[in-house]
Amino acid sequence: MTELLYLFDDSTECTASVLSCLPTGDGLYAVTLDRTIFHPQGGGQPSDIGTINNVSVVKVVHTPEAVLHLTDHEVAGEVVLKVNSEKRFLHSRLHSAGHIIGLVGDQLSWHATRGNHFPGEARVIFEPQDPASVKLVDCVQFQAQVNQIVTQAFARVLTENNGIRTVTWGNLPAYPCGGTHVKTLNEIGQVEIKKIKLKKGQITVSYALT
């Protein structure tokens, strides 16, 4: 089993041992390691990219059996992992912003259920218990509430209980999550709320970072 260092360690470089390296049939190799700092795609967040011994890691996926690092060449033995820190920081900012959007929506009794934190298509989905009684707010008002929280320099708090990791900042409500997040809220920067839409009982809040 691969040790998931990224859950509690923000490092973007470390060493690891290759457990297996198998061709996938499409020109790539599926590499499993004894430990990893690479966040796999999941929870609405894109996977990290980077290198293993200077071999490109084009995607990372988490299967029921293992974390697979998809590379364009074979690797073996003791290796050096390097995550693209610029992409990691962007993904962390987008994912963290999604949490704060979820928090603001929950304060309106919208009930956040899932999110997509990919650049260019970021959104949070809410499923209110009584959609007919929902009162939408405009983007400007919602954005102001989000950025009022985001500008605070609250420190990230990570906890784990019975194998479930939760994430929050300061004394804000915590959410179960396995993604990567900024160390302090103000690292997110300003959040732009692009659209708030109610359709088929679901509220979608689309957003971007400015």
C-alpha cells in the first residue's frame, strides 16, 4: 500500500521506492510507489503532474488497489519525485475556494454536496432540501461574502478521525476532504463568482480566481 504523504505534507519533492512499473498499452507506464507526494485526480481536483527521476508524470489516479502514476517512460529502484509546484498551488487555491463557497452556501441552507475545482470550469453544487423555498442571492452579494472570509489569514487545520481527514481554517466549520489546500486562507486570493443558477432542484455556483 502506498503511503499518501500529500494528506499531511505539503512537500513537492521527496524520494520513494518503485514497487511496480507496468505498461498500460497506450504508450504509458503505471508506476506504484511505496509512498507519494502526488495527489491523484479525485474529489473534484485534477491530479498533480511532475516527474519521477526526470520522467514525466502525466496523470495520477487512485484505484481501489493502488495509486498509479502514469509516466511516459519506465522507472525503477529508488527515485526522486518532483511535483509541479505551480500547478499544485493553483489546484490548492481553487479547491480551498470551493470549500469557502460551500460554507457560504451552507449558511444560506443550500447544502453543498460536491464540487469541480478544475481550472476554467470550477463550480460547487448545492442540493437544498426544499428547492421551491430557496432564495437565490446575486453574484455580487455572494462574492462579497466569500471574499470577506478569504481575506482572513486563518491557518489551515487538518485532523484525522477513524481514517477520515477533515480540513478547515481557523475556527470555520470543517469538511471531510482528501484534497490539497492552501496553508492560510488569504493565499487563495480574490474569488470571482461568475454565475449562480438554480435548475432541477440544484444550485450551481460557478467561480474563478482573479
